[in-house]
Amino acid sequence: LWKKISGSKKQICTTNPKHFITALQQSNDMFTPDEQHDAHECFLHILNTASESIKQQKKTDTGSSAAGTSEAHSLPSLSTDGPKTFVEKLFGGELVSCTKCLICEKESTRTEPVLDLSLDIEPMCSLSSCLRSFSAKETLNGDNKFK
């Protein structure tokens, strides 16, 4: 389906929604017709599939071997090297996690590519306050503590 749309010579390409649903169901066992689906997981699957398809097409066009496909429930993978796809440019970002030991005060920082953030949405809450809550300092202790 993605190859049909991206390979179209027309400026605007359309597809029958039934073909889209059928292709989605064939691409991932998670999207069977008789079950309820999570819109967020579906959206991430579409983004990841489009990005992987573009990467595979670019590798095929340059004569390199094709990339492997991702697992059904895997998180979207972003390019860590080479040019970014339009999906990564449009939806991608970086999440920086900083951890500081309260005993020795050693700090470590980890940067990872992301396509989305999972925010806890409280009733009557603004996006700004959800983002502040997401990025607030947190003390790790008990079962949540690093060993």
C-alpha cells in the first residue's frame, strides 16, 4: 500500500479505505477484524511501517541489502545514522534522560530517538502541565531503584 502511494506519478494519490484496512490487517496480527484496537498503537505501527518501507526502498535503490522488518509490538525505530525519512523529520525527536546518584553524585545522561511521548492526561489539565509532569524530577527508590 505504501509503495503504491509513494510510487504514484500523480501529485495526489488516493486509495480505497477497504484496501488500507486489509493491508493493515495483513501487515500485523494485532489488527484482526473482530477485536478492539488501540488507535495509538495503530498510528505508531503506520509510522514505523512507512519509515521502514522508505528506508528499505532507499537501500534497494542504492543496491544495498534490504533492512529487516520490525516485530508487531516493537517501538518505532528511528535512524541513528544516515538521512532521516520524512516520518522521522515530521514526528521524530530526542528524549534525554538524566540520572544522578544521591550518594556519589555521579550523573549519567542517555539520549534516545522517539516518535511520540506517552503523557498521563488528567481531567481538566493543560498540555503544558502534562509536559511539566512528564519532565519533573523523580527520586528512584525501592523496586524502582537502580542496582
